[in-house]
Amino acid sequence: MANEPKTTRTDASVDEFLGTVPDPRRRADAEEVCELMREVTGVEPAMWGPSIVGFGSYRYRYASGREGDWPAVALSPRMQALTLYISDGYDEYADLLARLGPHTIGKSCLYIKRLSDVDTDVLRTLVRDSFEHLNGRTVTT
């Protein structure tokens, strides 16, 4: 069906997935952020599709009628950067992002080259706030 989401929750092993990240630094950063997200959310991680580690979930619904579930917060150790999915937008987080350290953002993605370059206390707050804002909710756009 055309409206079915491409990325859904799976039963794949998070630890096995993280163990396959080829770059040792990126793997270590991903494992550390995974543990940070586990601590902050109080939720065990789950795989979403083949390469996203998610915590909790929310329902999204577009005006077009397309809808699905997505993790409330998530990470993916991509080749160019560690990608964090931590919000449905970043306008309200401008003050935190200004204190985070080197990063770039997309609509719902936060890209970090090296975890050691950012303030993990600020990252912890971003994860917590986003999780509390999204987990268990339905977002209509």
C-alpha cells in the first residue's frame, strides 16, 4: 500500500546493529548516545528499520491522510555524522542548541560529527524535552 510507512519498528537486535558500525569512534559515540537515551527516557531501545535505534513512539498524521508511528527519540550512526531524531522541529530549542556545541540540523534531525565536541548535559536536556513532548502523542501536520 502506498501510504504504508517505510520505516517501522522491528525485532532486530540493537546491540548487534551497533556492533556492525565500521568506524570505531562512530560506534563508540552511538553506543554512548544509546545509553544516554536509555537513561533519560527510561525506555529500552528498539530497531526501527535497518539502521535507526528508537526509544518510545508517537503517531504522526498528515493532512494528506498519510500516518504512521515514529520513535519519540532516536539515533542512527550514519557515515558522515551521528544523526539524532529528537524533535518535530527545533524552533523552541534555540537556546539549548546555541549551547550544544558543533552541530547541524535538518527538519527533525540533529547531526553531530563527534560526541566529544558537544555538551552532553545539553544533549541530555534536548533528549528529555523531546521525549516528553512526543512520546505517546499524536502529531498532526
